[in-house]
Amino acid sequence: MKIAILTELFLPSVGGQEVRYAEISQVLTARGHSVEVYCIHNVPGTKAEEIIDGAVVHRYPQAYAYRRPLLRILRRRPFAVLKFALWCRSIDPGAFDCFIFNQWPIAHIFIAPRPMRAKAFIDWCEYRNGLTFGLLQRYLPRLVAGNVANNIALQHELQSRSGQPFNVLPSGIFPDRYRCAPARQREGILFLGRIEEHKNLSLMLSSYESLVSGGYRGRLRIAGSGPALSKLQKLVETSKIAERVDLMGFVKEERKVELLASSEVFLVTSQREGFPRAIAESMASGLPVVTVDYPENGAKDVVRQYGIGIVTDPVPAQIAEGVLKVMARWEMYSKTSISASRSLDWEALIDKLLQVAVDCSANGA
């Protein structure tokens, strides 16, 4: 098949969605399919067009400040979103058998010509509350041939809102790339991800303070970079437990695998998430998860679905208690995580994606 992926950002940009589409492209091209990726050109020094792991990557418009909007209320540069959407509209619908629309940045779905949408599916990574997003989540699924959600709870939510059927395609991984150390070789709490406001890392610090005050000896390791890093550094510097917090910045793949294999608990305090890739990686590493019960935090649904940890109220004392409860039954949660991670192997998940792609292609024929 000839497949086009229309997504907000792609490698070498760093993020869960970027890695998701890079690995989807990698498996598809390895199986002999043709993949072209269309994304915003947001990383200085990258080419407007190049081949990455067999996939042809096209980047436009050039928007190096894309993630730094002039108004804080906006998450992205709106003119770059519009230019990207118009550029995507210019793609020949007849050049591909199927189009995969990333949910973000949304405008490209609206502007896409009808022949393109007739053989496209939207890959949904999260849902949002509020009137505007409620209308989008009700209307957009009706514009395309198919829809995919990255977890079961999201599937049910969007099906209910839109009245359209949804398939489920979780956050995939290559399980053999990870390892699981025994409990006696593990220590500390780990956060791994992009440092952004909605990750709510101030709550993580407060929860860790509560753990330490109760006698917990492990360290808190925060690996990742992003726009909220400087704010986080200031919070750590002024906290009572500064000497026990490791701000590691961006870590390479080898170091990430080591951190996942050597930590006791993976902690997610985000206000909103879909199916975080880092949780899939923690599962493959036998690392239990503690997360919080915010309405838009899809991590809580993943933890409950697979039984890989505990969901608590977003209160420091309760999060600390949740960490201790997980550690009390660590072996059980660790084994469950490893077993569940086998269902997330891309080699199996890609068959589901291809079936959706074939159905969409037949719809547009």
C-alpha cells in the first residue's frame, strides 16, 4: 500500500506522537509498504525533505518557534497550523491508497479535500473537555472513513460523543528493546517525558516531599526537556528535598532503558494525557505506575485497563500512599506489566492498522 501520514511533528522533534509515527513508518516500510510523512518543519538544521528509515519525510512550513506562540493561551503558532493545513490540502488524493491524519493540529482535517477524507482515518491520542473540543470530537469523526483511538476508554468516550465506530490502536513498542531488573536492583521514583505545564510536575514534587517525610529513602529522577524546564528547576531549587531530586534533562535511548529498568515506580501526575508512550515502555520494563484521577488524564484509564499500578486522587499525601501500596505488591504489578506489554508489540499492532487502512482505501475507491 501507499500510505501518507499527515502529522503535526515528526523526528527529530521529540515527543510521544513523533515516535509513534516513526515506528509505524519503520514497520510498514520493512514490510514493503510505501510511506510518506507530511509534517511541520520545526527543528533547525533539518531538511525540507529526506528519507528516514525508508519513509519519505516532507516538512513545511518552516516554523522553528512553532511550540513558542506569542500568546500563552495558544499552544502552537496558528499561522503555521494554517499553512500546514493548506499544504496538506494540495496533496494529490489519488497518489495514495490511504491517509492517516494525526488528531493534531486539527485544521488539516477540516481543510482536506473530500476525496482525501474518503480514504482517511484519524488517529486520536486524547480527548478534551469544554464546548469547543466537545464539538470537534463530535463532528470530526464523521468527516473521514475511519477512526482509531489509542486506548479503550478513549474509544468509548469518542464513540459516545460522535456516534461513529472506533478501532483501538494502543501506544506500540518493540518489547525486546527493554529489560527488567529484579526488585533488589531498583531504587527511586521516575518521571520520563517532555517537561510541559500540563505534566503538573509541581504536584509530583509535593508528593515526593510527602514520601520523604514519611521515611522514603529513594531518589526522584526526572528525565526530559521542554518549555517548562526552567520553571521546574526553580521549584526544585527552593524545595526541601532539592538534594534528592535529579533533573537529568533529555536522555538518550540507552540511558532511558537503564532508568526504566532500575527504578521502583513510574509516576505520572499529568492533568491530561492519552496513552503515554512512556507507560508502554515502563510496562515492558516491569516498572509499575502510579497516576492521578484527572478527567483528561488518559494514563489513569491505561493503568486500570492493564492492572499495572494504582490511580489516586491528585493530592500529595494520597499519591505518596499510592506509591507505598504499589511497592508493597511490587512483584505482582511488575509481572502484570511485563505480561501486558506483549500485546503492545508493533509487529502485531501494525496488522490492525493495516486492516483499518485497507478498509478506508476500499471506501475511497
